[in-house]
Amino acid sequence: MARKTPSRLELRKQIEAAETKKKKTADGDGATKKKKATKKKATRTKRAKAKDPQRKRLIWGVYSASMKEEGRFAYDEREKAEAMLTHLRARSKKPYFIQPIKEAITEPLPEDGE
């Protein structure tokens, strides 16, 4: 006949009973030494300053199937990008496509003469 497995509640009660029994014997025994509780000083963690989000601009890129960039156009020049796309598709049988690119805007460094 198969054995019935004990429930988790019963197992937990048995473990707690064993722990309390162990604590009683350790507390009553004078041979065990208690360690001094040392308090650790709470160290403050340094928070990193929140960085300003980097400014980006959106441009259109014309790519071949091997991800070779064929041309870049400003966001408002989508028609020029599509014209280049139709020209490239008519010129060869390779597939070409337009994909938006987000590139970081880098501020030009001020010149010493100004």
C-alpha cells in the first residue's frame, strides 16, 4: 500500500518544534557562548545624478538588403528618399528599403574667434 506523504503544514510544525527544542537546550546550557551583537553603521549610498536625456533627431535612411546605407535624408525630405528608392529599384533587381534612423544631436563647439 502506498504511503501518504505528510502535508507541508505538518512538516512545518515538526521543524518548528525541533527548532524550539534546540533553542531551549542551547539557552539552558552554560557552555555555549553568546556573541556580542555589533551594530553596523548605516552607510549612505550615493545617488547618481539624473542625466539629461540625449537629444536625437529622426532621419530617413535608404538601405540595400545587405544593410549597406545608400543615402540619408532629413525627416522632412521623405519624398526625396522615396525617389532615390524607386531609382535604385529600377536600376537593379536588389531589394532596397527606407528605414528611420535616430541619431544623437551633437552641439557644435564654440569657436575661440567669436
